[in-house]
Amino acid sequence: MQKVLWVVDYASLNQFYHTALGIGATRVAIRTTNDVSGAIDRFKGSGIEVYAWRYPQPNSTSVTKHSNAAVHLLQNGLDGYYADIEGEAGSNWNVSGLAELAKEFCQPIKPKASRSV
């Protein structure tokens, strides 16, 4: 079983790293607004898996931006990616007619991810 420490925004990578170590985390999930690239080697050097997460807005521009960012991170050592799909105003994916947009988001990411969660 994984023990995941999930963060929206950390004030300091060093502080977040030591918190993860202190609680015995086996995986961290870092929102892509943080320096995920800088965290990858640090955490993986201690045997902690690094996942990123983000919720794209339901439009093609946002989907392309966030899927490209996920692919870049996966190609550079990221262990996995959580698509944190929202259902609230302004980012509502809980409506009909978005299947093709969801595929547009997932298709570039899936081949780069080594395994499913």
C-alpha cells in the first residue's frame, strides 16, 4: 500500500521533502504549479515516487498545455500523473459532450506513463 503526501502549493521544497520523509511517505503528488522537475531527483533519491497532478479546464488550449506538461515531466523521470478532473463552475467536466476533449488530454499522456494506478 502506498502512503501518498498530496500537496497543492509548497512554500519550500526542502520543507515538503522533510515532511514526506517524516511521515514515511512512499509517494508524493505535487501540483504542477510547483517545481516538479526540481523535486523528481530529490524524492526519487530517497526512494519516494513522484507523481504530478493538475486539472485542465475543459477547453482545447488548457488540455493541450497540461497534457504537454505531463508528457514532458514523464519523459524526465516523473513516475505518474493524476488527472484531477473537477466538477465545479469554471472547470466543470461533469457535463455531456466532452469525451473527445478528454481523449485529447489523455492520449499523449498514456503512452508515456509506465503503469496505471
